Amino acid sequence: MYAHPNQTPGCRRLGIVVRKRVGSAVVRNRTKRLVREFFRLHGDQLPEATDLVVSVGEDLSCLKLGELESRMVALTRQLRTHGHSPYRESQNASVAAAPDASGRGN
């Protein structure tokens, strides 16, 4: 998960990337629907003027919305705590600093 401030006051935007290795088009589309539903329900908990990009590298389509919510809520809490710095979810569901424009981590 990556977050970055945008130039539109009060506007929260969502981008979803689901890799082909996640599964067939049906599986990828269900995964995107789950992430969109989470954003619809919990987007107001994100900081104002934020672009959020969720990059999915594993099959989440087997999860129920509640299970996905618990994972994503933890990440959004960390995002609110750390501000607009770009963060990404690693394989073990922890949040690590993503490289900045210079190529170094924060």
C-alpha cells in the first residue's frame, strides 16, 4: 500500500494494481471489488488530499470483506500515524518505508 499527498484539497483517490499472477480475470476483478468496497466504507479515515495505491500480489478473493477490512484497517491506522510518507505492505503484512525520489528509504 502506497500513500502520497495530492494537490486536490479534500479529495481522496484510490488506485488498485492487481498482478496477473494473482489469478484469472475473475479472481483479479473480485479482488479489486473487495478493495473498492473497503475504500468506500473506510476512505473517510484516510488523511485529506491523499492518493492511495493498493498493490495486490496475492490472491485475496478467497477472503471475506471482514477479513480484508481487518488487514486494511491496520494499514490505514499506520498510515494516519505516519502521515503522508509513502508506505507499502510487504509480504509479511508489515509496513515498511518505500524509497523516495532519490531512491533511498525514508
